[in-house]
Amino acid sequence: MDISTQTTDAPPPTPEPTAAEHKRNARGATRPGDRIFLGLSRGSGILLLVVMAAIAVFLAYRASLAISKDHGNFLTTFEWNTNLVPPVFGIAVLAFGTVVSSIVAMVIAVPVAVAIALFITHYAPRRLASPVAYVIDLLAAVPSIVYGLWGALILVPHMNGLYGWLNDYLGWTGVFSWQGGAPRSMLTVGILLAIMILPIITNVSREVFRQVPRMHEEAALALGATRWEVVRMAVIPFGRSGVISASMLGLGRALGETMAVATVLSPTFDIQASLLDPGGGTFAQNIASKFSEATQDGRDALIASGLVLFVITLLVNGAARAIIARRKEYSGANA
């Protein structure tokens, strides 16, 4: 008599829910907590869009009133006199000063911030990394007016040596020529803005570098890579998108900084070829210095300049999103 053994097959594993099923489950949430959370999150997103749209409509309306009364060209006029009848004003100098000072700040701040973040996460011992990170966090909490007072009382008087050195060795370029006088120029503003945005870029970059998978670094070390080669081949590619995001956050603050720039800069409505010559202006600085004494037409003109700054900020953020989306597939996160 043959004895046959009967084996029972294990039940098949339950398949993971797909994205469509997750979406249907979210729509058909029956628990009160789920419905409340879904409504609050959806309402928050809609509220944000409504607020942004309201700001854009307000700025566009008041700007249209001002531009319709402008006797000059709003985009190319090198003058800001809203008390004339009719008023004459333009944003050429303000746009140039805002862009130049922000570029100078980014050129100085981004490499230094990335280097500090790498030092804290991959080079410094724990006893040193924690105090350095704590000091960087404190710098992010300093009010902008304090930076402005420090810049006016400490930074500006000590810039003569740097300006003289740049004039001696790089003055032939025209960009770093100096005719003397107080160093209240775009270069000083850019240096001050770089110090202000340094904590933001450093903190975000530091957190991104901390998320690098340990196996990536260990694999590079196993292949005989040095510490710098590990950073170059594993850490930086993984955190490239995060560093770009951090830089855009810093650029947003540099574009809209008001009191610090107004305290340090000697504003004039002309464009200087040299970064060391005093003069120029920015959107935020011009709004802060002229808003309190402006007439109704003057305030509308300042709002029009604010609309241009609003559009520049949106374009910068949109460009950053496009860069991040294009580089995402090449990052170390997807390796």
C-alpha cells in the first residue's frame, strides 16, 4: 500500500496596494480623522494658492496705476522722482543692483557654505562638529538690522585694505577699480549678504549630506577611494539637488533683504561699472528708504517695483525647480 504525503501550498502573498488603490482609499476615507485631515490639508493648499493670487492681483493693480502716470520708461529710466508732475521713475538701476549684489553674495556664500557642511558631516570630530553647527544655527537667528549695524560700524571701515588690494592687482579689469571714498558699494553689500545667507545654505546642505546612504560611502572606501574621493563621487552627487535648493533659499533672502542693504549702501540712481565705486540700489532698499515719505503716486510706484521683485523671485524659484528636476535622475539617490 502506497502512502502518499499531501503537501499544502502556502497562501500567496498579499500584493502591495498600487498608487491608484491608495488614491481610491484616500477618496473613500470613512474614518472621521482621515476625512478631517484630508480636508485640512487640501484646504491649506488651496488657501496658499489664493493668498499668492491675491498678492499678485494687488501688486498688478497698483502697479498699473503707477505705470499709467509714469512720464519715463519704467524699465529703462535712470531716475526715481515721483514728486514731479507728471512723475518720472524707472527700475533699471534697481534691477541691476539687486541682481549684481545677489550674484556677488552667491559666489561668496555657496562654496563656503558647502565646504562648512562637508567639514561638519565628514571631517570634523563630533566634539568639534556640534559646537560649529550650533554657532551656524545661531547666526541664522540674528536679525537683519543687527547685520546692518555691524556692517556699517565694523565691516565698512575695514574694507579699505581689501579695496586697495583689488584696485592694485585687478583694477585693470574695470570691475575692481577704485577711485577712493567710503567703501559703501555693491561689493560691500554682496559680502554682507553672503554672511547673512551663509547659515541657511549651510544648514540645509548639512542635513542633505547627512542623508547620504552609508553603503555608498563604504562601497567607495572598499574600492580604495580616499576621503576626498568619497566626498566627490558619493556625497556631492547625492546632495546636488539639495545644495541647489539651499542656494535658492539663500538667493531668495538676498534678493529681498532690506534693512541691512539700506544701512550699508550709499544709494544713487546710476550704474557703476566697478563693484567698488559707491552707488546703485536695490528694490528692497529703495522701498524701505522711500516708502514712509512717499505720496500716493510714490507708493504705487514702489509697489510697481515690488511687483518686479516678486516676478524675479518666482522666475528664480521656477528655474531652480527645473534644474533640480533635470538633475534628479542623475543624483546618487537613484544609483
